[in-house]
Amino acid sequence: MGQTDTVTRILDTAEVLFAERGFAETSLRHITSKAKVNLAAVNYHFGSKKSLIQAVFARYLTPFTERFHAALDELETRYAGEVIPLEVLLETMARTVLEVPAERNSLKVFMRLLGLAYSQAQGHLRRYIQEEYGSVFSRFTELVRRATPDLPDAERFWRLHFMLGTVIFTLSGLDALRDIAEKDYSDRVSVRELVRRMRPVVVAAMSAPLPDTVVATAEAS
Amino acid sequence: MGQTDTVTRILDTAEVLFAERGFAETSLRHITSKAKVNLAAVNYHFGSKKSLIQAVFARYLTPFTERFHAALDELETRYAGEVIPLEVLLETMARTVLEVPAERNSLKVFMRLLGLAYSQAQGHLRRYIQEEYGSVFSRFTELVRRATPDLPDAERFWRLHFMLGTVIFTLSGLDALRDIAEKDYSDRVSVRELVRRMRPVVVAAMSAPLPDTVVATAEAS
DNA sequence: TGTACATCAGTGAACGCGCGTTCACTGATGTAC
DNA sequence: TGTACATCAGTGAACGCGCGTTCACTGATGTAC
């Protein structure tokens, strides 16, 4: 068994188990026994469990960042200084998000990892992701700013995070929600299908009217 | 130290630590030492760590369910068989959500706990919440159904959860987001202010056009 | 060409540690007669 | 009224267990001379 093989088997198994059960709840023993690899191999190849977790993320984030930058380059060239419409920006992001994990593993796993990373309050993970993701996300928000010139900056900030909440919550809690949807509505959805359903919702949310400037206590209509 | 005191100290400390660090990452030793209570007291009063987690939820959900039922009773009386508008339903839920934790602890903690509960894929917690408090949510979604008669059932389910994601993500990561908003946009918001900003976004999201081919996909209800 | 040594992926067993839980016990208060 | 017993919140120490990590080791392959 060559190095590449062992390392890959560990990463493949780890990402699935992490997504299924969370980081703390997944032991190295579970990973290595399922991957049919020696227990000590994780520490030999990655140094620690923490580094293994970061390595799992890197396999997604590095190609994502690369492709998203490329996609934005392409858009900027195509629109040649013109404002890129919001729908196009969102569509491009969605396409890139769907594209990258499709080459390796499922989007669900990636999103659950992202959701877990966000819900880790102490967050060495969030900091690590910020470093990998930061530049491409800033670039994206700047383009969104130009596409929504009537939105006050603070309002746009909050709405983007409202939508980030939608995406992360839905896709990271996917199994739970899918169980309920199937039980109550006989509705079996793929991740792709869900992302498609989110699109008009996100566009409508970003284009919603501004809240009333006067804070009223209870307005019935 | 009377029973009430010990039990309350455990619950008060546990909910804060769970919200900060997650369930698996918070040990009983950490809880009991911070609460200045004997380690064995948790198992004495609650039976197990799992039951303690459920008890923490019950302290929020029981009063919430009670008040929300009462608020819906009042609405149904007021509208006397007429359809209750979506805005009114959302406003009523928002008011109840804001009201309950204000009596005890912070809304932020409650939302973080909810977010954690949903992201546990294994989900004894989700099942517990569903069993104990499902009825009030069913009642609410039935009223939402009447207020949005043009939305397919499955679509409404997903959109309600998209919005649940917005609320949980935003309010549970409140401190961090608020810091960024203030630093970058000089925008200081209260929780009440944020909920006000969410209202038009949520209404727009629920009223968004259906995705292109949604009816064509396999779901025969 | 043969010999000696270096490198390195991989291994099996053990390490110490923190975990949730258990258990025999205490001491205060309530209750029966 | 006094005595005996019951109840119950709370305690201190220990239990067994699974955890991440370490370490001395193997065995295959590469390299120097």
C-alpha cells in the first residue's frame, strides 16, 4: 500500500464520518478501522487529529477558491466593466459550489463540514477557513455591491449573512430536514434540487423592500 | 443548598457551556465545577448527560410552546375564521420568540442550542424536540399554509426551513456578526432591530416565485 | 558487483488522561407509634 | 414525649472505557563507494 493510497483512504473516510457525526464524536479509531489502515497512520501522515480536519477542508477549499476566482475572472471579462447582475453572480457561485465537490465527493459532506465549522464556537477552523476563503469572498461581495447599488451597505451585509444562514443551515442539517420532508410530504430532494429551490428565494430576499424606518411595536398589517 | 438551587445552578451553567462549546465538547466535570456543585449531582438529579441536555431545552421550549399556543388562540379569535395574513403570523412568532428567553436568559443562547440540536445528525435531540413540541409547530405551519395557498406543501416546508436557517444562523452568531457590522459599517443593531430587518426579507422569501421546473419533478402529494 | 548504511511508509502495543457513571455513605428532616 | 425508622439531597472516591498520541520496531527500497 503506497503512501498516496493510505493518505487518500484516510481523507475519504474521515470526511464522510466527520460529516455524519461531527468532529469530536468521530474517533481516529473509527476512521482508521473503517479505512482499513493502521491507527498510528493518521498521526504519522498528518501529525494530529486537528491537522487531519484541516486537511479534509483543504481538499475542498483549495479547488473551490481557485475555480471561483477563475469564474469571476471570466465574468468580469465577459461584462467588460458593465455591472454584473445579481442573478448572474448568485448563479455563478451556486454553479461553482456544486461543481467542485462533484469531482470528489458529495456537496452534502462539504456543507455539513462547513456548518460544523461555523458551529464550533472556539473556532480554529473558522479562522483557518477565513484565511483560505477570505479573499475570494471579499471579491464576491464587492461585485454584489455593484449589482445592488440601492441597498445600504449595512443592509446588504446583513442580507448576505441571512442567506449564508439559509444555505449553511439547510445543507448542513440536510439529513435531518430530508427525513422530515420525506416523512411528512413524501418529498425526496437531491442537493442539486434544493439549491435550485433556493435560488428564487435568495434573489427575492436580496431584492426585498427596506424595513420601515420607524420601529413600531405591533403593526397588524 | 436546597434541591431547587442545585438543579437550577446546573441548568444555568449547562446551557451557557453547551451554547459556547457544543454538547460533546462540554464535560459534566466542567459544568459541575463551574456551577460549584458535586460531580455526581448531575446523575443524581437528571439521571444522565443526555437527560440533562433535554432538560436544558425543556426550560425554553415549554414556556415558549405555552405562550405561542396562547398567541395563536388569540389570533384565531381575532380573525374569526378569516385567513390570518402571513405577516401577522410571522410577527406573532417573532414576538413570542423574543418574549420568552427575555424572562430567563439570552435569546442568543437559545438559538445556539437550537442550531446545535439541528446539526446533530444522529438526533435523539431532534426527535425529542419533535415529540414534545411538534404540535405547536404543526399548528403554525397549518396557519401558514392557509396564508400561502398558492405554495406547494413541500415548497412551503423548505422555505420555512430556509428562514429558520436565517434566524438561527444570524442570532446564534450574533456577537461576531454585530462586531463586523459595527466595525465595517458603523451599524449598531439590537436583536429587536435585527428581527425588524429580517421581516421584509422573510416575507419576500416566502412570496418568491417558484423555481423554474419545480412541479415537473417527482412529487405526487 | 557486493556490502553498509539511509530513508521512509507502515505497525503493534502501550501510554496517560479525561470521560460518564456508580456506589456506599452522610446528615438533615419527616413520620409512625 | 421519646425512639425507631424512612426519605432524600448531596458527597467523595472509585470504576471501566475509549480517547489521541507515542515509541520502538519492521521491512522494503534507494544510495554510496
